[in-house]
Amino acid sequence: MKVPDLESTVSLDFIRERVAEDVKASKNGGRVHTRFPPEPNGYLHIGHAKSICLNFGVAADYNGLCNLRFDDTNPSKETVEFEESIQRDVRWLGFDWDDRMYYASDYSEQLYQYSVQLIKDGNAYVDSLSADEIREYRGTLTQPGKNSPYRNRSVKENLDLFERMRAGEFEDGTHVLRAKIDMASPNINMRDPVLFRIMNVPHYRQGSKWVIYPMYDYAHPISDAIENITHSLCTLEFEDHRPLYDWCLEKLPVPSRPVQIEFARLNLSYTVLSKRKLLTLVTEGLVNGWDDPRMPTLSGLRRRGYTPEAIRNFCDSIGVAKRDAIVDVAQLEHAIRDDLNKRSQRVMAVLRPLRVVIENYPEGQTEELDAVNNPEDANAGTRKVPFSRVLYIEQEDFRENPPKQFFRLAPGREVRLRYAYFITCTQVVKDAAGNVAELRCTYDPATRGGDSPDGRSPKATLHWVSAAHAVPAEARLYDRLFNEERPDNDSRINPSSLEVVGSCQVEPSLKSAKPGDRFQFERIGYFCVDLDSKPGALVFNRTVTLRDTWAKIEKSLKK
Ligand code: ATP
Ligand code: MG
């Protein structure tokens, strides 16, 4: 494990710099302990991956520990399904919390007792204003707030009311426990923030044990302190909450003194990372669940064919900054291409088949040709691919009237079939509607394996499958879920974000491919076998395209 130090030439991000200083100064005895604190109210997304990689990564860099803590203090939105998905996704990303999985809700008694302490010390009171009144009294950024008429209740009365809040004597919204700080503070978060509220809602783990629930700003610093967290890393929107974080720790006899450090959250172009929006997409049926391969959730990316390594590399590559910025989604796509290029087996698959009959190839003959499994991996070896008289090629690899820069198959033209032979198109057969139904070609037997003894080299090499041996399959081609570069909560999804191509033909080696297996379909893109796939009814998800040079040319021609 690498242990960066300040003297090293490796440039550290500002969080690691800060942690390195603390370690060097033997703060907390040189200990580093972080936590990843998701609320179990949705599935994790790529933004959470940044936080996971940072929290577990910083701990690992300094031989420290990282806890998984469920911030389960809002029972109205939390479920065991969400919790289980979070555990699965953190593990899948490659991180391990050992036996350190905690729940903020398990600290309820301690949080309650600390509140009693705050009341006794004159640092908290029970307020009986309504939610609307509390908002009104709070003031604005330019105007100070006003004290609640209940602010000066006696300690005795506060203790009595708070105990009765816990005992379930009151309706939701009738009373809250507030910190007694300063209604005129320039920082609105310090204007007597609410610490506990009444919620008569059963909790997915605690049942109806509690009818009062702590607010995040109160529960979080205390949970961190209870777990002996040294560095509490959170996103920038909590910067203005830091004085409250510190206030809680100062006023209470907590077992340790963590510090909160804020970093910029991940924003990705063409992507929404708001849990609320993602939840809406799922509940309104606009996508097929949280793991829809178009979703930026970790379960969606996994189903799409992303690897944990690619996501971790992406998180490394974007770095950690103090200012919000938008990362281009192309950077995420680059990370997965880079990883899949190294690891995925190449195969031939034809998405939209066009029948080709090789007229001078003997009927009933089959040859087994050698194909390279992965040119990036010398150990990946070769496989046999059957060749016969009737083949399928891609419809878009043929043009009856080829434009100038189209080098693929056309009448009278010769192309190379990958790992096989050179073929020349001799005749175009059309159906009754005038569409190209079939091509008649000849092959040159001297070009077996794809090389010509006379040094002739066609400009295009096409992929193909043997019609008699190919396996039918479905391909699901995904595109961006949003067409807007900066989608918001009102953005509509891209109606062409999923195209199902039902009549693909893939090489026979794919017959026994299992869900999760990944391949590069030569010249088309990276694909993985979907969960819906079954023997005899193969389904492939397109993870990401290859860079298609022709598409680029065609685009520039249109300009
Ligand atoms: P909510 O707004 O519902 O609280 P959240 O995205 O903050 O949603 P949490 O479950 O509270 O969800 O997040 C867990 C951790 O992940 C938090 O520490 C949060 O700061 C971090 N996190 C969430 N979104 C991002 C993001 N886009 N980039 C980096 N970190 C994130
Ligand atoms: Mg949050």
C-alpha cells in the first residue's frame, strides 16, 4: 500500500494534503479514519462512487479505516431494499468495510441523551411554533431572524416536553427540539437549528421504537464522533453547516473530535445525479428500474457492462477539487473503453444482417478459420470461426452507389473479410420493394486468412458471420438518457436512448455466453450479456461504441 508523504513528488489532492499534515503532526495519534455515509433512500450513483473512492482511498493511503454508515434518520424514504443495494454496490466497486457497518439510527438513545444534556446546559429548547412560523421567524440572508416566543422556556419545562415528545404524546409538527444559538447569526444554519422532530412513521429497522428523529446536522457530527472518525469528508453544500457541526462537538462530551472537510461533488454532462430525479424516473416507469443500463446508478452501469476498475480509474482521473465543475461524460466513456480494450475478447457479430452468397465457394463446405481473441493480450490466444458459402455482413457495410469516401463493399468492389478471404461483389439482388435483399459475390481462394500473395490490399475489412452457424441475438443499443448537456429536474428523457435490434446474428462461440460476460463486437462496440439473456435467446447490451471513423466523416460531410 502506498503511503504518500508531504515530501514526495506525487501531487496530492487538497484532502490528502490536509490528511498528510495531520498524520505528520500526529493528530489523533496519526490515525486516519473516514466513513461513507449513504442514506438508504435510493440506489448509489456515479457521484457516490467518487465519495466512496475518496473515503476508502484516503483511509487506505494512510493505513487507516473506513466505515460504512447508513444515515437512516428519515424513516419516510428509507427501505431495506435500498440498504441492501448500497452494500452490494460498495462491495462491487471493490471496497470492504470489514465489520464496520453502522447505522445512525442505532445512536438514537445517545443522540437523545445528548439532547437532554443540551437542554440542561441551556443550549436547546422545545419550540412549539408550526413549521411555517419557524420558517417565517428564521429571517433571510439579508434580515436577521426573530426569537421564538418559546425560546425562554425553563429547563424543567423543556425536559418535560422533550420526554413527552419521545413518549409519543404529540402529533407530527407540533413541537421540535432546537439548538439555542443565535437567531441573528449571519449564517442561517446557526439560527437555532432544529435537532429533533416528531415523525410518527415506522422505521425500516427500528420499527416504531422511536417517534422522534434527529436532523442530519445533529446526527452526523455525533455519529462521526462516536465512531472515532478523524476526517469527515462531505460535499460542498455542507460548507456552511460546518460551524454547526463544530458547535455540536464543542457543546457535548463526545468521545472524539472529527473535522469536516468539504469537496466538490461530481457533476456529469448529459446526466442527472439527483436522487429525487432518479427516483422519479423509476417510479414513473420512464426507465426499467434502478438498474436500467441507461441509469447513472452503479447497478445500471454494472448492467450496462461497466467494470469496477473503469469506474475507479475514472474517479482517480477526475481528482478532488474545492470548486464545483462539470465533468464531460466522454471522460467516463473513455475510462470504460480503455479498460474493455485491454480485457475483452473480440468476436464478430452482425447487428443488421445482409445475406451474401459466395458463388464460387463449394456448397456444403465449411472451413474453420483462426481468429485472434484479443490483440491487446498476447495470452488470450485464438479461436476457430466457421466460414461457408452463405454469410451475413452488416447492411451498412454495403452501398449500391457509394459516396466518394465510402470504402466498404459496393458493386464490383473488393473488400477483405476479417480472418477469411477477399470477396468481390458481382450482383445485387433486390426484393419486390426494390430494397437490397442479397449480394452475390466471388471470393479469391488465394487470400485465405486475409492476406493476398500479390500484395493487394482492399481499403476495407468487414466483419461477418456464417449464416448456417450464426446464433440469433437481440442487441440493446443505448444512448444518452438526456440530450441536454445540463439536464435538470424538468428535463425529458431522450426518446431514442434505447434502440432494440432484434435480428442480430452472432458468431457461434457466443452461444453459451452468460449474463455479465463482456465482448468487443469487432468494429461496432463493447457489449455485455444482459441479465435477461438465456440460452437460445441471447441479449446483449451495448456498453459503449468504438470510435466510428465513418460516422465522423459522414458528420463532417453534412456540415
Ligand atoms: P440527498 O440529497 O438525498 O442527501 P445524496 O446524494 O447526498 O442525496 P447520500 O446518501 O446522503 O445522498 O450521499 C452519501 C454520500 O455521498 C454523502 O457524503 C454525499 O456527500 C456523497 N455524494 C452524493 N452525491 C455525490 C456526488 N455527486 N459527488 C460526490 N459525492 C456525492
Ligand atoms: Mg446527503
